[in-house]
Amino acid sequence: MITKNTIDAVFETARIEEVIGDFVQLKRSGTNLKGLSPFTNEKSPSFMVSPVKQIWKDFSSGKGGNAVAFLMEHEHFSYPEAIRYLAKKYNIEIEETEQSDAEKEQANEKESMYLVSEFAQKYFHNTMLTTDEGQGIGYSYFKERGFTGDTIKKFGLGYSPEVWDAFTKEALGKGYKLEYLEKTGLTIPREDGRHIDRFRGRVMFPIQSMSGRVLGFGGRILGNDKKVAKYLNSPESDIYHKSKVLYGIYHAKQAIAKQDNCYLVEGYTDVIQMHQAGIENVVASSGTALTPDQIRLINRLTKNITMLFDGDAAGLRASIRGIDLILEEGMNVKVCTFPEGDDPDSFARKSTHEELEAYLKDNAKDFIQFKASLLVDEAKNDPVKKAGLISDIVKSISKIPNHIQREVYIQECSRIMDISEAVLSSSLAQLLKKEYADSGKKLIESQRAGAMTPVIEKGFPSSQKVDILNNVERQVIEVLLLYGNEVQDFEDVYIKYDEFGKEFEYVEKKRCRVYDRIYLSLQEDELKFTNVIFRDLYLRIMQNYHNNKLFSLEKFHRNLPNEYQKIVADIFMSNEKYHLHKWEEKKQIVVRQKIDTIDRLTDDCLVGFRWAMVSKIIDELKHMILQAEVNANEILSNINDYNHLINFFSRKLSRIRSSFY
């Protein structure tokens, strides 16, 4: 178990903008940072990070919290995993207490699979460096490819010996369970009861997540046996999903965000060689067709993708077919081809960093322009082929969500293909119309199949009734968190009667801290929170204020359960969504700053709380009358008294709000 001292050191050292910046491209927005949500597929930023408060909020998914909460949400880490990740990132030594057997048994299945995969990576790497077979075959191969010792170490490359069960025996001897060796695909059970290694006699490429965890492996055989697959990958598992992973993303993520561009190649060695040549913003789809999940992984870091292809014209046409998926995500795509006979690996190997950088810059063409030129060369004077290529080009343009960008591409393609803009625009309009019609048909079919939400029964509202009491309780928590330590002048209004028995209001002013005002008011009226989470949060906040002179959000936030952390992050970042979407600039809506009217805001919440609570009591009394549980006349008298109180709250709230606004 990780000690409290280590956890405290991690929280005090880690900077949330640096942690999240490894996964999401962040841009300055006032005192905060903004970016695209890493949890949803969106085109405009709704993800906000506060370096001052050390919290984040994703307005599109509702998630929020501190740096640890982000890693738990994004990387699916357990709490200890997130702490370990941050400790490693900031070079903090981890102190641990001895785990009991029961605690060891509680380690979840995914964590066990991660541990097995990480052990395998170290085993393959050490086998390559310390055994005669590893050095003579595996290390020699990588050196022949031009990889330096530092590069081999950086990517954790290794070698699996040509033995049936060398790795499996070693892992079992170290205490790793056979169950997890099989679930990761590293060990294969045979019908005769034996267990053999999946990777034998292969050089090994570990595949890592964006956070650096080993998910699986790619193994390349070095012989010429045509009956054996040249490349062998780990099978799909709970931790490895091939369609959601990009090789090299862990080493490339910072460079991608910094350069605001991602180079996409096909193979492992392409990535490694480019890195060694100084081009680090490069990843590979590992020879598979590009998937939407892989594209979104890049989209979190940059809007720009440059696809690198070798000079094989025959395979180029097939390779670019899947790029329409990138256009659908609203991303900018360029294509760069290398001279015939070269691929990214070979070209990077024989070029200096400056030469490679210059070549990529000079030869990267906009994808639509590249595709149009390529297809025009193929069609030449064949009218049938030319008609087909027009349809192909227009189909790609139709995938672009931005209509202005579509118009620009129509103009450019008209010039390249020597065809009128009107023809292309007409073809585009027909295609978009068909797509909309098809979408409508699918919607109708899904409704008929019962896939849509069923029609609400007659007599019930179409939307849930707003829980007023829950809202005002949340507002009280919000005021406590944001302004609890502020000193303000408050007004107390009392009902008095003159000598003639006429009612009048008497106002008394008091100066105190906001949290004292709320605490004493709720105590005086014996008001209690009905929402269990808000009740617990209220007690925690009050205890913090009473025990500490200054309220530290970071310390308070880190000790909260995950569900509470999301609520607190939402409260602290709620106002930022207006700045995020530029309400004042785009909609001419001025967002009033609550800090200017804390006293009125506090009393507004307290009066609203009393009002909602009394209304709840009145509803309960009315229900009792309907159920004939008590004397109706007595209940009606009580309801009348409570309504009198409601009128008083109404007058008080109106006065507060009139001065507030």
C-alpha cells in the first residue's frame, strides 16, 4: 500500500495542466486552458482546465475532478495506478507498506494483465541483451536496421527465444498466474495440456497506451518460412483493442501537440526510424485500416494529419480510400509520398534530420488536391473513368463537415480536373441530399424497431419535474465552496408589530464570514439537507472551515470520493463554460460576476432553501388530507400558516433579487 506521505508529495508536485497536457492539446483561455473533450466525439472545445484551482471539467460528458481523477477516467487507472503514474512522471520515490495476502488478492483482473504484460516486455528486452541467442539474432537485427542502443531502449524492443515455453516457465516461476498469461495471449494452452509461448523466435515490439502502459506486442519472425506469418500480434483482450491503439502514441503525444501535426505511417520500424531521425510526432496504424477510434485519439492532440506513403503507386490508391474517415472528423489531411523504392523507414535512415524535415515540408500536399491529381492521371482521356473519379472526389468532399471548406475544395478540384464548379456543386448537392434521406430512413427504421425512446404514457409529463429542493441545496454548497471564507455585511429582517398591532419589518445588520452565516442560519431553522451527498459534503466543508483558517481546495478535493469530486469540480468550473463558448463576444450576453454580490447571493440561497423546505412540508400536508390520515381542519390551518411564511419569503427574496440585479 502506498504511504500517505507519498500521496501528499504527488499531489503537491503534480501540475494538472502538465498531466492533462500529455493527453489533450490545451490552449489558453483567460486564466484557464481549454481543449477538445477526450471523452466524447466533438468538434468544438468543451473541456476546461484550471491551473489555479488544479481541477478540470468536461462540459460535454459531465466528468470532472483533479489530476488523479482524470487519469482514472481517461486511462481507466485504479487510484494506486494513477498515483504511481504521477510519481514516475515527477520522479517521486514511492514508499509502500507491506500488503496483506487479502489485499494482494483484491488486485483487479485488468491490473494483473497489465503487470503480466509489463513483465513480458522486460523479459523480452533482457533476453535480447543478456543471452547469446538474443544478441546474435534479435540485437543484430535491430542494429542492421540502423537502430541505436538508445533507440532500442526507448522503445523497449526485445527478443523471444526459439523455445516452446521459455517465457511461460519464467513467468510462472516469478509467481505470475497462468490465467493472466492466457488472457493476455502471451501463453497458448494446447489440447495435450501443455502451455506454449505465442511468440517464439521473434523480435518483439511492445505496444503501449497513451500513458505508457504495455497493452500487447507485435512480433516479427526473421526467417523465410512462408508457412509462418511474418508479423504476429497479441490477440484482443480486456486491455488490448487493436482498433483503439496507435503504435508510438506514448512517445509521440507531446511532439504532436507541440508541432500541431501528426505523421501517420504503416509499420513499427517506420515510427522508430523517424523518431531516431528527430521527427517524433509520428505514429502507426500497425498495418491495419485506420479506424474512427484511432482518428479520435489523434484528434485529442491535433487537428492536422499528414499521411506518409512509399512510392508504390499501385498500393497508394488502396491506401487512401479510408481517409474519408479522417475528413468526417473535421480534420485536415495532407499526403506525402516518398521516391519510388523508398518508404518512411528507408528514407529516414539515409537522410539527416534537416533533409527529412525539409522533404516532408516541401512534399506534403493537401489530401483533396493529391487525390484529384492522382485520379486525373489514372483517367487521362477515358471519359468513363473521369466520370467515376468525379464521383469519388465529390464523395470525399461530402465527408467534410465545414461547408465553407467544402466550397473551397470544389473550386480547387474544378481547376485540377478542368470541369465546371456548377457540375461539381450539383453532384455534391445530390450526394448530400441522398445521405440526408438515407439518415432519415434509418431513423424511421429504428423507431419502427423500437430502438427509440418509447412514447410516454398519457397523463405524464414528457420531461422530469425539476427538483427545486435539490437545486437550492446544491446552491448552498456552491456558495460555501466558492465564497465560504469571505467576510460580508448581512441584513436580518424580523417581523414586528407596532402599538396598533400593525405588522412591520425590522432590519438588523451583521458582519461575519459566509460559512458562519450559512451555518448559524441552518442551525437556527433546524434545516437539514435531503440529498445525502450534499448533506455529507456540507458536513465535510463545515468541518474544514472550523478546523482550518484557510480553505485549501486542493487538499479538500483530493480526499473526497470520486462522485463528490465531480460535483465539486462542476461547481468551481460552472461559470467557465460561458467564457469557453464566448457568450459575451458571440451572443452579447454579459455574465454577471457573483463575487460582486456575495452577501445577496448567500441570503438568496438561504431564503430559497427555506422556501423549498416549507413548500415540501405544504405538499406533504396536502397529501395527508387526500389520504384522510388526520383532521382536515387542523391541517388546513397549518397550511395557511405556512403559506403566510411563503409570502414573507417571497417579499424577502424579491427585495434581495431587485438589489442583486
